[in-house]
Amino acid sequence: MLKAGAAKRCVTPPTWVPYLTSSGNGTCEPFDGVHDDLYARALVLDDGHRSIAVLSVDAIGYDNAILGPDRNFTAELRSRIANRTGLSPEGVMLSATHSHSTPETLGLTPFRETEGIQDWLEGHLETLASTVTEAWEKRVAVRAYAGVTRVPGVARHRRILLKDGSLNRGGALPQPAAAGPWAIDEALTVLYLETPTGQPQAVMVNYAAHPVVAMLLPPVSADYPGALAASVEAGLNGAACLFVNGACGNVNSIHVTTGFDDVSRIGRTLGRATLDEIARMKKRPPICSARVAYNTEPLELDARPCPSLASAEKAAARNPSFENRLALRLARKLAEGPLQVEVQAMALGRLRWAALPGEVFVETGLAIKQAGAWFVTGNANGWVGYFPIHRAYEEGGYEVVAGPWSRVAPGSAERLEAVCVRQMERFAAQCV
């Protein structure tokens, strides 16, 4: 019989911990207060033979080098969890919601130079490990339901090519767009777990839209994923609601830096859709096969062409222009070593999901879903920046500008997609 456990712990930082104010300029600043708390939420699924864990954190994402040289954030987190539970390290997924009003753990700024930040990071890592451990210890028998509904009016494409060759980032269109369509993924995918007596245990929700409604606003906030989770948890007697963001690299929420009324509005919209879908799912039989599976595949990605660190330093010293300073930041980032990433796949019976280590474009996510994935999760098990599809490099725009947020060479997104498709096919062949 399938067992599940869930846990939720507050991870709101002290306000002196910096948040990202500009990726282009590489700046971060302290918060000026807390609008709403941040949480880590964990879900463990155990079929009696194998077990997996999903850890969703209200965080912008985790550069695996954020702890310092020769350390790996995801690896250390998994090691602590494995030492305390029956979970395999490869069966643990770390998923950041990508909410931008959270600590700058992407490594795009001098975040690590903040006094006291190392102690905060070590404590944060321990809280995350303890959250999964608690979920493991709370496992009870459950039945599982899954469903998909569509929620229009929340997400919008942010790379619309105009007829003059420029890109519209998602605002009002000043001129006709070139031929589309411009993909978005309006699917809200839900996994719901309850005890045999009908007591809600946990929910996992997947939707693809950048959480940037509160971006650049100075209070701490989980943005719309936090409002979504709070809405669902209120409707399910406090059962933990994990939000795992989808392939949102080129998809924004319809509101950007507009304020907390819109945060609440979008969160409630998605929360109501989640609760309505749960009500519909419960009228159908639960998932018959509760077999758990997981697979991880390491991948070394080529970096995009970049000046050597020495030449970038000389150019920036000679002329400290924005372009030269940006090239220097990229060169320093690439000097940290090869781009080693991991593609992870998990399954619960016919439910399959893929976890990718950065900001994946929606076209890639839709292709992976076409191959059999229900959930496609970005910003998982580390963050190495954007994974633009091939044509995006020709179109230009922020996501493909050579910078610390755009390090991978063209073709990297297609390589990730191929690995995910292979993993989905492997699960299908195993009748998982």
C-alpha cells in the first residue's frame, strides 16, 4: 500500500539577508520587512519498496556552489536526508518555486560577501533537510488522485517577436506580432493524497509562470505560489500544498511588479482551480498502480563562447563599460568549472515528472509532456540559468544575452529534452 508523509517549515530569512535587485548589474539589497512568510514543504511517497521525496521551497533557486568552493548544495542536502531516512539521494528532488522576493541564492551578485550569510545558509540547509526528515517520519497509508485542468488568464509569453524584429517582453503590443502562436502552458496539474478515511494529507500543484508579481518589491514574499498554497491549505484543513513551477523560462505571470493585491488575486485563482479539480478527481477512482520509481542522469553541458578570465579582467580594467563588466562576471562564473547538471525523472504509477536544473522554455516543457510527463519542473536540483530553445539565440533578448544567467551553449535545451524523453520512454517500457 502506498504511504505518504508531508511536512511544512517556515524559512523566512532575517531582513538583512539580500534579495536580487538587478541581474544585469549584479546587485542585491536587504529586505525592508516581511509581507508573507516563506516555507519549505516536503512530500514523501513510499510504495514499500522504493520511496521518493519532493521538497518545494519558496526560493528563487539554488546555485549549487552557493555554499562556497568545493561544496554542492543539492548533494549535501540529499546526503543529510539519506543519512536520516530510507530515501536514496537520487530519489530526492529539490524544487524552488522561483519566487523573486526571496534570498538571492542564485549566485548572481556578491550575496556571499554579506556578513553572517554563511551561518544563515548552513542553518537554511539544515531546515530543508529536517523538513524532509519530518515528512518521512509522518508516513501514513494514503490513496492518490491526479488530474489536469486549464487555467487561462494567468500566464503570458514574454518573448513575442514583432514584425520589426524586436522582442516584446509581454506588455501591450505596440505593433503587430510576427506569425505565432506564442506558446504558453495553461495546464494546472494536481496530485492529491488522502487517508483511506478521507483526511487530506498533501497536494502537489504544477503550473508554468514566472512568479514575478512582487519582483523588486522590498518585502519578503512567496509571490503567487505562496498565495496559491495558502488558499489550498485553508481549504484542506492545513494539508501541505507543494507548488512546483513548470517550464516558465519564457513565460511570465500576467502581472509583473504590480503589487500584493495581484499576488493574492492570482494565487486565489489558481487555488480555487486546484480545489475544484480535487473535488472532480475524488469522483473518479484513485490511481490503481502506486509503484514508485526514479531515475537520474548526469549531463555535462557546453558553455557558451566567452573571453578567458584574464582577457575579460583586462578589458574591464581598460574600459569598465556595462558590456565589459558583464563579460567579466560571466567569465568568472564559467571559471568555476564545467557545467555539470542532472536531469531527474520520477514516477508514481502512470504519473511521471521531470526535474530540470534551470529556467526551461515552455516549448521544451510541452515537448516533454508530449513524451508522457505529467509534471515538468524547472529550477530543480540546482540552477545554471536559462535553457533557451535554439531559435531564441537568433532572436536575441534577455534570456540569451551572454551573462551569469545565460551560460549554456545553443543546443543545451534540446539535449535536456532528449534525456527527459528517454527517461519517460524508459518508465513506459517498465510499465511504471
